[in-house]
Amino acid sequence: MVSFASDYIAGAHPAVLKRLVETNLETLPGYGTDEYCASAAEKIKKACGLGQDADVYFISGGTQTNQIVISTMLKGYEGVICADTGHINAHEAGAIEYFGVKALPLKGEAGKITAAAVDEYCSTFYGDDNHEHMVFPGMVYISFPTEYGTIYSKEELSDLYEVCRKHDMKLFIDGARLAYGIESKASDVTLKDIAALCDVFYIGGTKCGALCGEAVVFTGGCCPKHFVNLIKKRGALLAKGRLLGVQFDALFADDLYTEIGRYAIDMAEKLKKIFADKGYRFFLESPTNQQFVILDNKKLKELEKQVSFGFWEKYSDTETVVRFATSWSTTEEDLEFLKRVL
């Protein structure tokens, strides 16, 4: 059985695991106050082109990161605008609602929302004489790449950020798969662009070479006060914070994070060609490591006996959209196996 089910099916990238083993017996202070967390934070700021007014924190996972950032940055009367397919709206078990924040979903196009749609939503909201009785839009949440493997252009991000400032909202970018978005051959966005065009974002580790963990980056002056206290209150502060610091210190050494993203994209392009050469149809055009293929249900049943992949959605009574994902752990042998099975 070969798996393309997701980009976190394997453990840690060998270089990351090596550093975890090498530092294993060092005695270090807890809760992210160790030297590796400090070193990783400085490397991330440098890679993002940010100064010392930026803040970097390490959190255990993506869902925890989303609900902590959103629930601590918004006021009690505010909600968060997102795509209807956005992770916080569709696949996080109502985590932000659990902390008292309402998701304000907009109809997306292949996972993306537009600045025009956000602007229209806010203008309609403030144009309603009853808006004091409604949930105020206080933040826009997007994913880069989106849940459908699509990416925003630099112009689209700039437009969204401009609309957010127009309506006094924060822009939060979920970067669970950030390496794959930035390294996509269709992307004109760099890590420095991401940092310059939002108020807060996170650099995904779980799906990009780490055992676990995400790095939250507040781009300057907007980090909630006593943020460590707020992380702990929400159950996501690791006593052994070193585990996250060591990993991100390794990911941002010798350009490893970039290499992981580039490698997964190369593997995805090869995977895409295998399906295209065999005459399979794609649900949409994804330029990142997630590829969405339309399978006949009978072929699906046969294929899943030897290859693992993810269900996405029903396409018709006889066909299903499934997802194949590549990562740092995908091998040429995996692709050859898939090709033979197809």
C-alpha cells in the first residue's frame, strides 16, 4: 500500500529528526523560553524581512493556532470573514465558535474569496441600520494555499489587505501548507510578501516536515498582550516547548523549508502528469501539492485496494472527487507504483 492521503502521513523530515535526537539530552527551560525557540524566532523574522517589532510564537497544531489567534485578536462583538470552504468553517469542529467567535462565511471560488466580495459584505453590514444587533466583521481569514490547493496572487493579497484596512479589520493568513504555496510554479508571492501583506500569519510545520507544530508570526505591533498566558489558557502551550523550537530552528537552517516545498511541488507535477497521461480528469487546476482527481466509483474501489488517498466530495451519482497529496516523504518509487496500478 502506497499513500497519498495527506502531507502529514510520515513523521519528521530526517534533518529535523536528527536535530531532535542531537538535542534530546540537553536540559532546557520550558514553555518556549529555551535557546532553540529564540533562535528559530530570529531566523523566521529574518526570512520574513521583519524587524524586532514582530513577534513569533510556537503552537502545537493548526486548529489550536487558528482558534487562539482568532479568539484573542477579536473583540467580543466581532466575527471572522472566511470562505465557506475555509478550514475554520468546514473542518475544525466549530473550534472558533467554541471560544465564542462566529464564522462569517462568503461563497468562495475554488477556495478563494475576493476583495470585492469582502468589501461588499462590510459595506452592506454597516449600511444596515440594525448592525448594532449583528456580529461585526473584525477579521478576514484566508488560507495560502487554500483548501483546494489554489493560491492567491500578490495583487489579490494586496487588494484584500487594503479592504481590511479600509474597514478596520485584521487579515489572518493560515499557512498550514505555506511552503507549497510559495514554491508553486504559479506563485508570484514570497515569504516576505506574505509578511508584508497581512497582520498575522502562521508558518505550517505539521504538513511541511515537522512532527508537529506551527509558528505564528505577528507582523508588527498587533500581538495580544500576555499571549503566552492566552495560549496556555486554551490548552496549547507545551511544557516541552523545545520540541517546536528545535524543529523550526532546523526547518529554517540551510533553506530546508524552501527545499521541502519545492520538492513536494515537483512530485505533484509528476503525479499530475501520470493522471493526465492516463486520461483522468481533474476537478480543478491546482498548482500546489494537492491534486483533485475525478474517479469513477468502480475504479475508486479498485484503486483504494493498493493506493491510499483522501475522499473530497461527491461529483455525481457515479463519480467522486478524491485528493492526492505529495510531501517531502513522497518518493519516485511511490509515483511509479501509482502509475503501474493505474
